[in-house]
Amino acid sequence: MKNKSATTSAFFDDITGHDDSDDDDDRGDKNGYYTELKHDAPPENNEEQQEEQEEEKTSTVATTATKRKRKDETENKKTKTKAAAAPKKRKKTISSAVAAATKTITNITTTWEHDDEDNERSETKEEETQEQEDENSFVPEIGKNGTKGSGGLVMHAHFHSSKLLMNILKPIREIMDCVRIKFLEDRIEINTMDGSHCMFVLLKLQASSLRRYELKYDTNIGMNLNVLISILSSIMCDNDRPVILEYYENADEMMVITYTSDRGTDTSRIRLNEIDTQELDIPPLPDVYIIKMKSKDFTKIHKSVCSITGGKKPEPTDFVVFKVSSLDQETDQTLIGVGAAHKFSIYGKCDNIGERSIVLHDKMTNGITIENDTSKDSPVSISLKSRLINFVIVAEPVSNDMEISIHQEFPCCFKYNIKNEMGTLTFYVALMIDE
């Protein structure tokens, strides 16, 4: 390419007749001229171009600034939106965390409650099992507890509750402290009479109700109940526990065996007495009226009737009157209402102060029923010494219910059915004779 360009230049030189050196000078001038023109001639066009360029730059800057401003505004909006949404999100997160924590605490509490219940049930079951094992282990071998000089075992009676046995013996002790206890094949029996021969008590305990009852032959044992009740009372200080009574042949004492607090055994010995008493056998008595009621209600009624307040100290009444009759169809039914058939009146009088009476109606008074065992419906009224009834109400703890049998010509009978179907405790109270 360089060679071709050089040839073309020589061709033009030949045509024009110019010397190359002159041309070079001229070109040098021309180049200087053109150089001046390049810098000096086009200034107007450069200013316009510069203005245009400046305008373009200004426009570009403005556009860039506008875009940047819009971008900043968009980013600010996004930032504000995020900032506004953040508290809600935090609230939601906190609420979720609180709910989760509450649920966790509830689950933990429920688990603890279940664990506590399971532990209580387990402990209760273990205690019951331990008590059962203690009771099972607390059965002394027959013939191993006799005293020196005694023969073989004659009687072994294992009672479930020392407290119940003590409550059964207390009212008998109020009437007579030294009694004779009869141990028979199917029952244990005590019958005795007070010193004035106005009251007779009969106790029958079924052998089948005892935990264990062994008897070689029927035997009678004389004993002071004060001593036995004292021993049973000391046992009660260490909670209610089973108790065993044992008697050996040719022995002059009876043993009382029970638990101690350390799961050992505590043995007491009671000296036996020779008691010469006449055997009494009361035949079944005819009943005209039978009143059935709660034993605690009868105790409250008797205490209320027999204690009349006079001054600072209540004065006991001398006697009480029990009266049973049918309702008057014209008078009583109008006052009481339909449904009742009989009324039972308890009347007490103190000669120095006054009198008081309480009337109960069957089917109208809660827990009382009055039955008539005869075809006759005539009223019955009897008088009893209040001090004798005071002995009867001592038996309230042995039974929830009681029966009162009233007859115009025979002793009044108070019967308690002992708890756990152990037997019966019956009092016969002589009537007062009108002079």
C-alpha cells in the first residue's frame, strides 16, 4: 500500500511540474495554516457543541438525579413498609412465643399434676398394701402367747377395730363395771343388770364378724371393764388398730395384744375376777309401737327435753314420758297434712322449773318411721326415769340407727344394730309405776 501511494504522488508531481521540496515547504505552510484554522476558525461551532454537550450533560444529570430521587423514594417507601410491618411481625412473633410458652407451661403443669396424682395413688396403694401386710402378719401363732403355768389356748378373738370395741363396752360399763363375758361357738355375749334392777343390757357380737375367732370350748370370763377400756383407750392414742383377746386354760389372766407405732406388738394382761351373777334370759316381748330413727337424733331430743334451763345451771328432769298415738283425722290432719299416720311425743318435766315436750310425726319428720304391730291402734303412754335413758344414749357411736319398742305393760326396749353387722346392743328399761 505504501508503494502505491508513493507512485501516485510522483504522478501528480510530473503533471504539475512542481518540485517536491517546494511542495514540501508549501505543505508545511499549509499545514501551519490548517493548523491555525483548526484551532482558530471553528470556535463558534465548538461553543455550540459545548453548549449542546453541557445541555446534554445537564439533561443527563437531571435525568440521573430524577432517577436517583425516584429510587430513593422507592427505597424509602420500602423501608417504611418494612418498618410498619416489623412491629406487627414482632407482635405476632411475641404472641406466638407467649402462646407456645403458655402451652409448654400448661403441659408441664398437667404432667406434674398427673405425676402427683400417680404418686398419691401409688403412695395410697403402698400404704394400703403395707397395712394389709401388717394385718396379715399380725396374727400370732396359736398357743405361743400363754403365760407360765397356763395350759393350751382356749379362746382367740381378733377384732378389726379397737375403737369400735371400746365404744361397745362403754355403755355397759356405765351400768355395771364388773361383768361376765360368755365366749360361745357362734357369738360373744354379755348380759348384766344395774344395782337397782331397773335396767338390763344385752350384748351379742357375731363370731363371723371378727377377723379371726378360735374357741376350744364354751367358757365364761369375769372381768373389770374399766381396765379393758383403759387399755383400748391407750391404743386409740396411736390411731385405731386391730386388737386381739386371748385366754389360756388354767390361766388367771387374759391377754390383750395389739400393734405399736413401730409395727411391733404390745401385750397387756388383765387379771380375771370371779363373778357370781344370776343368768337372765328375757323372752321376746310383744310390741305395740316400734319407732325407728337416727341414733344421733334421739340423743339430741333426749338431751333437749331432759335439760331445762333454770338460772345458770340446767336442771335435769326427773322423768320422761313417751307417748305414741294415731293422728286425729279431724284435728291433726288439718294441721299437719295428708301422709302422716302417727305422732311420737317426748315430754320432760322438772318440778322446780317447768316442762318441755317435742312431737315427731312419721312420714313428715325426716328419718323417723312409726310402725304398729297390732291390729289395735290405741294410744300408748309410758314414763321412764331420765337417768336411765342417759345410760342408753352413751351407745350412740356404735350405730347410726336405733329402734324403740313401746308397750303399755312391758319394759321399753332400745335396740342398736352395731356397725359392720357385728351384732346388737339392747337396753331394757323398767317402767315407772303410777302410785
